[in-house]
Amino acid sequence: MDILFLTLPLALILALIFIGIFIYSVKLGQYDDLDTPSYKMLLDDEKDKTKNELKGKDL
């Protein structure tokens, strides 16, 4: 029973810390745009191909 007096407050403190970190990241705008990064991943390949083609022409 004594262990409950240790683990329960510890769990509550950790939960409050994680909630605080989540609220902080939301206020900073971490979760504002969830769609664009997945499109950027697809577009990066096209940019790399054009850079490689330009390098090949310079040789």
C-alpha cells in the first residue's frame, strides 16, 4: 500500500509534464501543417534529379 503513495503522485507529475510539453509544442505551431511535409518528401526527388542533371552537363 505504501508504494501507491509513491507511484500515484509520480504518475500524476509525469502526466502533467507531458501535457505541458504538448501544449507548449502546439503553441509553437508544431502541428499547424500536417500535409505539406509529406508532399515535400515527394517533391525532393524531382529537385535532386534536376541538380544531378545540371551537374552532369557541367562535366
